[in-house]
Amino acid sequence: MSTEITAGGKPFVHHHSAHCESGVTSALFRDKGVEISEAMIFGIGSGIFFGHLPFVKWVGLPISTFRSQPGAVFRKAAKRLGGEFVTKRFRNPRKGMDELKRVLKAGQIVGLTTNIYWLSYFPNRFRFQFNGHNIIALHEIKNGFRVSDPVLDHPVDCLTEDIERARFAHGPLEPHGFMYYPKEIPRNPDLRTACIKGLKDSCNMMLRIPLPIFGIRGIRFLAKRIIKSPETLGFNEACRQLANIVRMQEEVGTGGAGFRFMYAAFLQEAAELFGSDDLARLSQEMTAIGDVWREFAVVSARIVKQRGQAQDNFSKAGGLMLVCAGREEALFRELNIVVRKLKA
């Protein structure tokens, strides 16, 4: 942790976070005097999800996401906690930068969605095209901004032109200068009601979206594609696409197993809040599911690295993903029943 002074003259304590948007949201709420954990933000904001988007390409490869769309965690968490908040997108980069400077001068810190490739404070080896990285602009400096990036250990400086490029980068899921901040959050929000809303929403997203590429259906859809991919794509292309799935799961901000562990932490906090043994048990099960996702990533990495010379194969990798689908379906169906018994 390190302390920085914001444009409003208030001290801002920088925390390293497990995930960028939930970390940014937690910090924005903390700036308004509301202490709430990153895991609780993630759960209330219904961050857990799955989607495989074969028609949306990133570096020429289909996108797989293990979390809800960028911006949704902040918006849902703020709304469910009874807060007033602002979200804005822009067609014109100059207007977007002018608005950012105006809000900062008014003393408000601001969440920004960016493309990590253009954030020059990262070493080149860590920069790649991804339009979903969230940071906080703390105040304006000469030729740039002081920012709090939740994946770093302390605030850093970033040039104005780099912030603009990052906010208005092109490609899949373009941020369009997306900026967001809470105007006011109740000092003692109704966490129980917010948790129930978040839990119900997550169950619906994982179980009830009728399209075959989202939720539990989406996990099974992708698992079957992985199993068949050497025949349908050819071995080399199948390896390339499998490597991208692992990268989306373990390296990029879509989160994979890490989000399953974070959701397990949320369920544990909710179990303590409601005094629920059922939620505590489901928290343990979600942790175990995260371990299977990690096993899938390890097996897949071996396939890609050794090009089929190992015992591991696409059927094993896809089979592990099918195991995740079955266990997550059982978990969310039981969670849906448990939630109905909870009292706000």
C-alpha cells in the first residue's frame, strides 16, 4: 500500500488488487468512505460469468471471457448499494479528455477503461492488445496524469497522449473513452439486500441465458469445440486457439480460475453475513472448481508446448472443461435454491 493525494486534497491509499475492475470499484467506494472488500464488490456486481464469442476476434482468434462485460461490475455494485454514479462514453477523444480533466479538477477521482497496450508505464513485455483494463485517474500532472493501477504496487504517472490512446483504442470491445465514478454511496449500505440481488443475477446469467455461447451452455459449447478442434481446424491451428483460451483464462483480464476463487471468497463473506452453512459449503465447492480450471490450463499448456508428444490431449483438456461445466451447473442450481431462503 502507498498513499497519494488526490486532486480534491484527500489522501488516497493505493491497494494492489486481484482484478482491475473490482479493485478500482472498491477503491472508488473507499474514497467515498465505504470500506468494502474487492470480493464483495465482485459478488454484488455479478462479476462471475462465462462467454465464448467465436464471431468476435482478438488478434485473429475468438474471445473467451470468464467474467461479465467491462463496466458491469461497477454499475451493478453501485446501483445495488444504493449509490448515485456517473458513467460516460465519448465519440470524440478531445471531448472525452476534456471531461476527464474537468471532473478531476472538481476533486473527483475517476475510473477509466483502457487498452493496456498503450499504457507506457508497463514494460514492453507486459503490453498487449486488450481493451478491458481498468485504472483510476487521481489528478492531472504536467503533460499527464497520476494514476492508480490496481495490478501495480504504487501509483504511477502516464502521459496525456498515452491515456488518450488507451481510452480510445480500436478493436474488439472498444472502450470509447469510458469513464465512471460514484457521486455518493451510503455510508452504511444494505449489504444483505445487495448480496441477494447479486447472487440471483449471477444464477440467472449462468443458467438461463438461452444462447448456447453464454453461461454453462457456453462452457459446454467451447469444451466440445476443443475436443473436435484437431479434426476441424488442423493440429497447429487447434493448438493456437487452445493457447489463446489459456491466455484469456490465466493472463488477460477475463480471469478464468482466478474469478472462481474470488467468487468463492465472496460466498464465504456472504456466508458470514447471513450465518449460512450452505453458502460456506458452496464457497468450498467453488474453490474446488477453480482448481479444476487451473488443471485445464496446465493440461492445455502441455499440449501446446509439446505439440502432442505428451500424454495430454485435446480430449482430456475438453473433458476437464466439461467437468467444470457440470460442477458449476450443480453449484448455481443449488445456489439459486439457497438464495430464495435468505432474508434481507
